[in-house]
Amino acid sequence: MSTKKTNAQPPNKLTGIQLTEVPQKAVGTKAIQSALSHVFEETGVLKGIGLLKNLNQTYGFDCPGCAWPDPDEKRAFLAEYCENGAKAVAEEATKNKVSPMFFATHSVEELSSWSDYEIGKSGRITHPMVLEEGDTHYKEISWEKAFNLIANQLNKLNSPDEAIFYTSGRTSNEAAYLYQLFVRQFGTNNLPDCSNMCHESSGAALSETLGIGKGSVTLDDFNHADLVIVMGQNPGTNHPRMLTALGETKKNGGKIITVNPLPEVGLMRYVDPQNPLEWFGKGQELTDLFLQVKINGDVALLKIILKLMKAKEDENPGAVFNHQFINEKTHGLGDFLNDLDQYTIEDLLPQTGLTLGKIEKATELIINNDKIIICWAMGLTQHKNAVDNIREVVNLLLLKGSIGKKGAGTCPVRGHSNVQGDRTVGIWEKLKPEFGEKLAKEFDFTPPTKEGYDVVNAIEAMYHKKAKVFMGMGGNFVSATPDTEYTASALRNCELTVHVSTKLNRSHLIHGKTALILPCLGRSEKDIQQSGEQFVSVENSMGVVHSSNGHLTPCSNHLLSEPAIVAGIAKATLNGSKVDWEKLISNYDLIRNKIEATIPGFENYNQRVRLKGGFYLPNNARDNNFSPTSTGKANFTLNKPSDIHLNDNEFMLMTVRTHDQYNTTIYGLNDRYRGVLNERRVVFMNSDDMLKLGVKKLDKVNLISNFNNEKRVANGFIALPYSIPKQCMATYFPEANVLVAIKNKAKISNTPASKTVVITVEKIDN
Ligand SMILES: Nc1nc2c(c(=O)[nH]1)N[C@H]1C(S)=C(S)[C@@H](COP(=O)(O)OP(=O)(O)OC[C@H]3O[C@@H](n4cnc5c(=O)[nH]c(N)nc54)[C@H](O)[C@@H]3O)O[C@H]1N2
Ligand SMILES: Nc1nc2c(c(=O)[nH]1)N[C@H]1C(S)=C(S)[C@@H](COP(=O)(O)OP(=O)(O)OC[C@H]3O[C@@H](n4cnc5c(=O)[nH]c(N)nc54)[C@H](O)[C@@H]3O)O[C@H]1N2
Ligand SMILES: [Mo]
């Protein structure tokens, strides 16, 4: 019997929606209650307290939630955690187990009919498992056999480029470095990662303009900023500890502008969970000026601001632009200003959905303040013109000289807890020539130079059978990627799919002819190798590398660490590798020595990673040095507003996260901060649009995308009126990924445009 008919999409049954008021403030006692109940429910009380005590403490483990940095000095007494960090930890430290017995009881087909929430709640995977060709159930396999199976399949390929090696962003520096080394010794640069779907647009824009693909600010800069602009980001849910930093900005007299189609609760008002005196109050107002921009209206908005700045500068030269900085540090001002002149405010304004008065207020704040930080996340990076979005942000900062000085700079807020570190240590489908040379010398082999597949290209390659083996180091490829049914066909075309995972997810159920699940240790667990207990290291959103020590007993004796799994596969697969894989994993200091030998900035890695708080990697933009760019200076760029024009019956849909999920991991069914409980299949609409469509609150609708005249449908969503600009809608990822056409992606960065999905809406009768 074949198991081909597994469901790539979560079932579209409704779970019983309840609506509540949208809360007026974020965090506070409700958040603490929610955090503790998730932890205790999943792990039990004693283990739960132990967990929270160690989370993000100087010698504890790194929170697997987001990449927001820990304070260098001051750490909260109880623990440096947030509600959603606690949920992330609870999810990993759960008591529930997915054992061989579990797999014997439930067929792959049955499991695929479960919701993502149910799949996730089933628990931690305890044994390596295999699904052989034609089988209906996964069964246990030994590690040795699993490694040999992979090796045989890889060595059968016509070319190493027929294999794809994906990485999600939780993988430690040590594991990621070994992984890329194995993949490159195998002979390919096919190293797509979750960054391709996340901050790739930031990396592309920032490298071109400032000579480094990372942000320039440190956490301390938030204490010194006059103005922080938060664009396209929902920190109350996705980076809750960032609210503390924004709170500090406000306490020190700084102002905050928020640019978002939604009035996200966390940004409006918050209560510091680590300050019990604040728990019962009204909370602190965070946003001073809220610009409720239309989806993808950001370049138009920034251009209007830039034009208003220029007009003021023309009136009173030197009053707005920082000429000293511009003359010394930048390139391309003239072309940039000429290009800006081609646009008129009248043409740009409708794209923003804002009044000119509001934009003038924002411009005034920008003109009157010098130390400006701009923060952003997926609201800017997941659009067709995403790279333009971020380059335009840089233009604004350059005009003000607001970079490379205290209290000012770029702040792309990263997602996964080590997504930035994975890139630093070599996970990328493009191999930098300097790094290639270092690898060649250190390990005595010839690394491949051909550019590998990124996420979108990898999916297309599998779809067209140009790639036949898929391996995922963490993550949930089928649910995280766009165009769910297309991607599912791509994976089903593979000879072999392999997942190194902590928990069961849908990607284990949408499989190649043969499939393997290799269960690994989580962040919170002890990692013991030949030389004793090991720690790993990670890099946060601001370029600080620090250690992470697991304290819990692993959930099963059959788990291996990620580095050990890579070493096992490498040893079985590679003939003639001069790397002593066994030795490298016997003591992770040896891996760190290799990182130090091949990657700049890691001098005395083993010593410095043991220091309290770790160490900062070099950052040229932070140091006001832009010499790595093509011109040797910070570059002004010419950017384009959105070229998407909606017909009257069309809407712009963005796919966002609820307060109760971590990407494809569904912690619960509530989106407390948006007033929706016990339901994920909802679509937030503007009430005028609902009137026009004849759709009432709680009516059911189908969402239809017609990208390139190909019809894609997401069935059965509940319509909810919400504060969102006209012709804009919002729904949740991953349910709506089926609507994101594989070809709907950002220019330059190739990031799926999952925030610019043009749809029509069809009301379902009865
Ligand atoms: N608890 C929790 N934490 C997480 C995650 C999680 O799923 N759960 N995921 C992690 C990861 S990998 C990432 S990348 C980050 C994601 O963090 P975010 O980027 O905050 O996540 P999204 O939910 O995608 O929210 C995007 C925000 O951008 C806004 N937006 C959408 N389109 C536009 C636009 O065109 N213009 C503007 N100005 N705004 C727009 C949306 O209204 C929303 O507020 O969070 C990380 N942290
Ligand atoms: N429509 C739409 N699509 C999106 C987005 C969006 O906003 N809208 N956001 C995109 C973004 S920003 C990102 S980053 C991607 C996320 O894409 P991924 O990183 O691929 O997805 P996750 O849901 O974070 O992966 C969760 C799985 O990772 C595994 N896991 C957890 N911890 C560990 C660990 O320590 N080791 C290992 N080996 N495995 C572990 C578990 O098995 C879990 O099921 O999704 C992207 N997709
Ligand atoms: Mo992300």
C-alpha cells in the first residue's frame, strides 16, 4: 500500500471560535499566567521551575524562541524569559513522547489528517525511524543503518548537486559549521536555509549599502536613541523582550513611531513582566505616533518622508541632512536626490493609505532627532520589493548620519535564535571565495564553487526531479515554504527525505520514496560526548556569540546531538575525507578551533565564549566603516514603490503569526492580543470591505489567489472585522501558504512574498 495521499495542508475543520475584546496592553500578569500554565502542563511543576531558572541566564541555555539579545550586564532576578520563550521551552521539554509504539499505532496517512497543533502536541521523538518504500508506518531503525542508508542514496546520485541540505535557525554554530563542511566535502553548495524565507532581503540590502548583512545596533543603543521607528514587526508576540528595550528608550526621553497595517497590542502599551510594581497598572504607552500603513505601502511612505525632508533641507540647507557624514562616508547622494524628484507626493500618498498630516508629523520627529534606530522584521522583508523597502530605510538613516554612532542605526530583528550564527559559520547557498579558500586549506579539499539552490530554487529543482535527496537540519520545510501543494509534490518526487528533528511535524509525513526521522537533543538537554559534557554556542540578533548549556536529562537515551548526527552521516558517506569526524565531536572545543581558523572574528573563540555574556563579532557598520561595499562607502540607492495594482475586487493579504505559535509549531489556538480564541482559520478584514463584499462578521469565506492566472484556493476561513486599512487583509501562516505561488517572490533576495498575496474573496453560502 502506498502512502502517497497524505495531507500537505492542515485539515480545514473549524475549532469553535470565541471572540474577546482586543486587550489594551501587552504582557503583564496574563502573560505570566499563560507562560507558567504552558510550562507546567507540558513538563510538570518541578522540571518547569528548573527550566525557567536557567533560561537565558549567563551560564544557562539560550532560549530557543527568538534571537533578541540578553542584556550584557543586568539580568532579571527570576529569569530572563518571556511568555513566548517559556512556551518554546515547554514545547521542547514536554513529557509527551513519540516512540516507536506511537508510530506503530498511527499510520503516516492518519497522522497527516491531524491538525498541526495535534501533531506538535504528540511530543518528542525518541528513536530514529524509517519509512520504507510503500510502507504505511514508520518503524525503528538503528543509527548505523540510518547513516548507511543516507550514504548509499547520496553516493548513488549522478551529481552531488542532486541533493539538498536545508537548515532551520535553531542549529548551533558547532553543528552548522560541521554540516556545511560535510555538504561541501560531499561536493555541493545546496545549503538553503530558513533565512531565505526570512531576513534574506535584509542581508541583500544591507550588504550592498553598508557592507555587512547584519544590523548595526547593540541593545545599549536603545538606551540612547532619540527616536526608534518600528516597521513591519510585532514584537509583543515575536520578540517580547524587545518591549523592555523600547520601554528603556521611552524612560530616557526617546520617542517611538510604529509603522504597521495593524495596531499590534504589544507596541501600543505594555507592562514589564519583570517589574511586579507595574503589573496592576495601566501599563506604559510605547508608540507615540502610529502610522497605519497599507500593506506594501512602505516605500511610498518613506519616499514621502524623504521628499518632505529634502524640501525642508532646500529651504534651510544644513538643517536636515548631515552633510559631514554624507560627504565623508557615503556615495550616490546626487543620483538618489534626482531620482526622488521624479516622484510626486500626490502619486505616492494613495499607496500609503495615510493622511499627509500624519506623515508630516513623523517627518518632523525625524528631522528634529539625530539618534535614530529603525527596527524591522517580516513586514518589510517578505514582499516583491522587499529589498527596496530596506534600502530605502538605509537612505533615510544615511541622510541623517544616523548610523555608526551611539543610539542610532539599523536593527533587522532576527527570527530563529541562531539564524544569524548559522550564516556566520557558513550555511549559505553562495560560498564566499575567501571562506572557500580557508576551508580548502584547513581541510585539504576543493570546495565546490557553483552557487547552490536557495529555498525557492530547491523546491523547483525537486519538483522538476533535478534533485532527489532532501535533508532538513531542523525546521518544517513543507509547512514553512510557500505553495504548499507544489512543495509537497516536490518532496514526494524525492528518492529520500531525511529530517533531523526534535518533534514530529508535517514534513515527516510528506515524504520521498524512503524517509528517515533522526531525533536529536534539544537546547535544554545535556550533551555528553567522549570528553564529557559539552556546551554549544549561538549568535544573537546583535552579533553577540555566547554559550548555551543544556541542563535537563535528554528525553530519550536514543538521541544524538546534531554535531554527532552530521559526523555519523559524513563518516558513512565521504570517501577520502581528511577530516577526523569522530575526534571533532569528541570535544566541541575542537570544532570551535576550526571555526576560529577559517572565519574572521572568532579569535580565541574557546576562551572568549566562556566569558560571561560571550563576545561581540566585528561589525564594520557599527564602527562607521563602510569600506567593504563596492564603492568603499555607504551607498545611497534608487528604490521602487510597489508596482502591484489591485483591481476593485482584489485584496492584499499578509500571512502573519498568532500569539500562540512558533512558526509552524502551534502552541495553542488563541491569538490573545488580537481577541481571537480557539480558532486559527480566520481572516481579518476592513469593515468597509466587508460591507462591499456582503460578508458579515463570522461568515465563512474562501480565499483565492490568481497569481499568473493560476488558481489557488484556501477554503473555509471565518471573516472578522478588524482595524486594518482598506483592501488589506490578514490571516495566519502556515494555513494560508497554499496561496503563496512559488513564483511570487522578492526581486534579488528570492524570498517568498508571503506578505503580498493578491486575493479575491468568495463567500460560502449558509
Ligand atoms: N512567539 C514567536 N516568536 C517568534 C516567532 C514565532 O512564530 N512565534 N517566529 C520567529 C521568526 S522565525 C521570525 S522571522 C520573527 C517574526 O517576527 P515578525 O516579523 O514580527 O512576525 P509576523 O507575524 O510575520 O509579523 C509581521 C508584522 O509585520 C506587519 N506587516 C505585514 N505587512 C506589512 C507591510 O507591508 N508593511 C508594514 N509596515 N508592516 C507589515 C504585520 O502586521 C505584523 O505586525 O519572530 C521570531 N519569533
Ligand atoms: N506564509 C508565510 N510563510 C512563512 C513565514 C511567514 O511569515 N508567512 N515566515 C517564514 C520564516 S520568517 C521562517 S524563519 C520560516 C521557518 O521555517 P522553519 O525553520 O523550517 O520552521 P519551524 O516551524 O521553525 O521548524 C519547527 C521544527 O523544527 C524542529 N526543531 C525544533 N527545535 C529543534 C532543534 O533544536 N534541532 C532540530 N534539529 N530541530 C528542531 C521541530 O521538529 C519543529 O517541528 O517560515 C517561513 N514561512
Ligand atoms: Mo524567520
